[in-house]
Amino acid sequence: MTELGNGSLPEGSAGSAVEVAVSRRARAAMKSLASAGSGRSSGSTRAGPSEGLLAGLRHHLLAGETHYPDRPGMGELRRRVGEALPGVGFPAREPDGVLITQGEGESLFATILGLGGGEGAVIVARPGGRHQRLLDWMRVRVIEPGTDAASEAAAAFRLIEHEAGAGTPGNESVPETQGLVQVHAIGDRLFGGPGEAAAAPADAIVIGSLDGLEGMHPFSLGFVAAPVAVRPRIAKWKQASSICSPAPSQRAALWALGVRP
């Protein structure tokens, strides 16, 4: 049997070159998504899950919540994400404009594909950001703002990565860029409390992590917030890769936001 987990193959197996390539890309993808991470602040340490959280998860499991939740994410969680956005300088979104993901890395992955990107696509961004490994794996070309007018005009979107940590403004100015859609990667700032906000246009897309929520550890989630008409284009790629984010993780986020059974 072919062992795609470590790239080793039986000697003389058919199609081995293809399988090795797939194996290598799969392992690179896992590392890329892990390093792209959730956008959480580095150096944070938190205790294990609380007894209250475990009791809440047990309640929902015993009540029959053992299968897929709403594929875009639980409605109450999507509502809370959408309503929290103005606190960090972005347009509020209806629940239908919010998608719950596994982390900021998956949010960016689905957004690139949903906006028509993919291998060979161009995005405008600062090279060397926290998602650079993911972009390299997807074979997306990154160009700095103002360096290549022709490529910039044809780019899929403009990616603005914000520093991790609540209240931290973006790490770069955000001038107009040939009318490109802005995708703001805000890490775990969303529920971190009030801070300096970066104004964004009405059609901006926001991606980030929910890992900054106190009491959610060790569960991990991310989100995409976009205009209602755009979100389904992104959601189809999330659903193609993992259908939906796990119900226990979403319940953990709701628990951290004060929702009780």
C-alpha cells in the first residue's frame, strides 16, 4: 500500500512519480496551513479546557449534535462575528456574509480561490508576511504595491496583513490600489476589545482567527466576513475541502462568548 503520509513508495510501483509529488505537496500544505496559523499572538499560554466548557460540549453531544452543523457555520456564531467587525474598523456583516473556517490560513486559502485566484494568480501584498508559505504552496505570485502596474491591474485582490494582537493597527498604510478588493487579515483581534481601527471600504473582505477568545482553548477556528453576494463564492471552496468546521469547536467559541446551553 502506498504511504502518502511520509512519501515512501513500494519500489517499482506504477505512477510513483505522481504519487511522490502529491505526497510532497500534501505535506507542504499541512505545514503551510499550520505556519500560516490562526494569526494568534505569539508567546501566549492558556490553561486547558474548563469544566464548564466540557460540560457544555457534553450537553450538546448528548442532545444529538453529532453531525454537521450549518455548513457556513452556526448562525449565532456568524451573527456575533458580523456584529463585532465595526469595533475593529470594518463594515458589519449579516450572518449570511460570514463563513466559519478552521483558521485564518484556511480563510485565506478559500478566499483566494473564491475570488478567482489559484496557481499563477497575482495578488498585491507585502512579501514575507505570515501567510507567505501558503501563498508559495498555492503558487500565487506576490507583488508589492506600486512595483508592477500591469500585473497590479490584473491582480486578484490586495492582501493587507495586520499585526497580531488586539488593538494593533495594520502594519502598513492602505492606499487605493487600482480599485482592487481589499482582503484584511486581522489575526485574533476581533474580540480582543476596543483599539485603533483601520478604516476599510464597504466591499472589504476580512479574514481572521477566533483563537484569541478566552476560554476557547484548545479549540481553533477562523472566519471570513464578506459582502453577502461574495461569501458563497468563497464558501464553496471551504465546503469542497472540509464541508464545515466542527460543531464542538463552534460551541467552544460560543461558550467563550457567553452562550450557555
